[in-house]
Amino acid sequence: MVLQLGRPADAASYLTKARSLFKKDAELLNLSGIAAKRLRNFDEALDFFDEAFKADKIAIAALANKTLLLVELKRSDEAITSARKLKEVGPQNPAAARFLGNAHLQKDDLLSAIRFLTRRFSSILKT
């Protein structure tokens, strides 16, 4: 709730206390990553997203958050690796193709970008 109110520092403090009670809770770790990202602690955010995914291999939200952050940081190679993992564990997740397309655009690999973004838009049109 505090995170949604735009108070990431307060949220981070509360989440630290909660993690001391529930050390491997994937949702708490994912929320901690979001708070760290909003505080611009990007490496810490990536660590939290990784921990969340390790704690629960179906924590697709954490993997998607990690991939999005890597794209935003223009860490294209890492974003591609993460997006491929996202696609593997959540084949129906439409974000994976978008992340792959954007990461390939960052690398000036236009053919790959078009391929993945076309898949993304095709999946939208089918729904």
C-alpha cells in the first residue's frame, strides 16, 4: 500500500521488516525489487528480482520486472537472456516478445526486433 502511495523509501523499510519474518517469500522479494527500482537502486532491485524468482520458479512477475528493468537500463544482452527465460517459463506471457523486440532494437538488430514485435502485435490482435 505504501509503495502504491508513492512512498518507496517507507515501503522499503516495511518490506525489510517483513522479509526478516518471511525470508523466502517471492512476493515480498518482488515488491522489494520494485521499491528499490523506484529509489533508483537498480542493482539492488535486480538482486531482489533474482531472489524472488529463485524462491519461486513461477514468480513470473519478478522475472518480468527484472527484464523490464534491464531493457530500461539498456543492458540489452542481459535483457535478451532474461526475456528468453521469461518466454520459457511463461510461454503465454505477451511481455516476453515485447522485451525481446525492444532489446534487439537497442542493439540495432532490426530484423530480430521486427520478428519479435510482430509476434507481440499478432498476439494482441488475436485476443
